[in-house]
Amino acid sequence: MKYQYFYQTKTNENRDGWITAKNRAEAYAALRKQGIRPYRVVGDDPVRWQPWAIGALVAALTVALAAVLLFRTASAADGLPARRCQIVGEAETVRAGVADGWAAVFPLKLDRHLALYAQPGWAVQHRDLTDEEVAGFAADLAEPACAVLPGDGPEVRQLKGIVAAMRGELAARIAEGGTVRDYLEFLDWRQEDEIAYQRQAREQLLRTPDSLREKALVNTNIRLREMGLPEIGE
């Protein structure tokens, strides 16, 4: 697949380019090795269904992906996010949910784990997962995505839409021949990279001359918003 990427040089010059990679995760990794930190990579990951050795696993993943796609379609119709973003609503509700791992929202451990990475740029405490835990996540993926309920507040509705989309990413990654652990490691890498990018953006803004800072702030926040990261206040 061919992806277009956008980045900014150390002298605040906006540039773009093209890179060929198997998927967006590999595109990001290849660019990072080149010393490029893109603030946006445009392109959709391919979904290639391949033969599986275990028929039961094929059936489970097919059901899981179909359920996720149906949920995402319904979510889009309801105006729910289909990609990671900052959850809008009561800040205290979001902080409380993050603090307890959204245990009151998601009964499945996979969904609670994905919810930790739902908001770009939020710090997530990394821990090494056992093979047993990873196998449990794979089993959870075969279960239906957590449905939006009438009593759900806007914060929970948004979160469920994001987690359903992440389930779709995971199911597609496995369908391409990847593993659950591969995707979980990618989540850690992406979160750390987003935090580093946001920190770098703040530091660069502080180094910008006062006469150019207002314009730089606008451009910086545009990039952060496109990445779903929290914007920098004036």
C-alpha cells in the first residue's frame, strides 16, 4: 500500500512525501527509522482474508469482524467516532473512567484494555502481558462489541464507538496474519510516539519568537487536532 505522510522540519517548514508499506503501522515505523515524525499519514490499511489452519478460529474472527463492522456502521449513523479522539463531555466523568479502567462500562478485559488507548496522547502505564492474558483477549474478540445503551452518557457513547473501531483494527490485523500481541505492542508504541510528539510540539512552540508564536500556535493546533491530540492553550 502507498501512503502519503505529512511532517514538519526543525525550521517549521511543512513537507510531505509518499511511502510504500504493508500497513499504516509499518509506514509509521519505517518513517521513524528515517528520523521522520509525521503528524499525519493518509491511507487505509488493506484487509486481506487468508486461509487459516483452524476452522474454528476463522469462524470466530469472521463473526467478530462482522459484528464490529455492523457496530461501526451503526455508530457512524449515530454520529459516534469511528477513530480515536479526545472524549468530549464532563472532564470528571472521563478522569474517573480512566482511573478505574472503565470497569463499569466494559465487562470484557479486552475492551477495558483498548479503552486505555482510546484517547491519543494520554499516558498509559505499560505492563508486560502474560500469554494467558493475551489468549483471553483473543477469546474476548470473538464476543460482540459492547452495545450503546439508552442510559449511556455522551462520554460512554463516544468511548464505545472508539473501542469498537479498535476492535475492527485488531480483527483486520489478525486477518492479515498478525497476532493479538503484535497489535497490543503497536498500541504502546503509538501512544508513546503521540506523547513524544505533543511534548516536542510544546517545546518547539516555546522556542518560537514572540512575533511568530500566534501563527505557530494555530498551525500546531491544526496538526494536533488532525492527530486527535489535545490542543495547546494560548
